Amino acid sequence: MVKGKSTVMATDKPKNIFVQGPISPVFIADSIQKHSNKTGIGAHNIFLGQVRADTIEEKMVTAIDYTAYEAMALEKMHQIREDIFAKYPLTCMHVYHSLGRVAAGEISLFVFTSSARRRAAIDACSEIVERLKAELPVWGKEIFDNQTHQWKENTPNG
């Protein structure tokens, strides 16, 4: 791979980032383990988004039901991927986002970046998370303990 360049061509089919239900700790551990033989990597940065049991107007969030405009989201993710690889000297980037119901305490977003040096991995991971929250057409319906719901609003410091 050329430093700072993606190996994904603009004409390639966008990679599917969606997983039905929660992202399991075993999947996360296996993803990390698969990189142990890539000895040019000196740093990994990982972001895990977990569903919080927030209390909103005296109701507790028990789960989030995620939905997406999948085709548009995959195209947008492809563009984000291209932008990030052009900006940072990454070795690897992996993004997985849940669709469907994810209970409080479970993982719904897994972003994993790798590079020779830590700063690129850290900065790229952070930028990816912020761009996903701002740009991907993914919505979450917060399910409350009384079985009512409301649509979740992403906040800049969410």
C-alpha cells in the first residue's frame, strides 16, 4: 500500500459496514487478533459505541433500534473511507455499525484504525466517529422501559 493512499478504488463496491444486532466482544477480539501478524503496525485505536441506559423524562432507555438508508449510508461510508485514507497514513480501517435492536450495555459501533504510528491511528479514528455521527443516514429509536419510544438525536459530544 502507498503511504496515505487507499487500496480501495473509487469504482469498487462500497464495503458493507452493517451488522444485524449487537457487535459481539468475540467479534471485536477476533478482529484485533487478525492484525497480530501485521508487524508494520505500531498502533491501533479502537472506538466502541455502547448503548447507554439513559433516563429521559423519568423513563429508562433499555435498547436502541437502529435503522438506515443502507445504500446511501454505504456510499457515504465509502467516501469517508477514501477521505480518511487520503489524509492519514493508515494501514487498516474497519467500521461496523449495528442495525436492529441493541440492548443497553451492548456495542453498536466498532471503529478500528491501525498505522505505523499512534497519532495517525488516534486522529483518524476520532475523525471517523465524528463524521459517521454527522453524515451517515442511520437513525436510532430509543426504546424505553415502559415500551414507548422516541427517535434519538445525535449530539456533537454524544
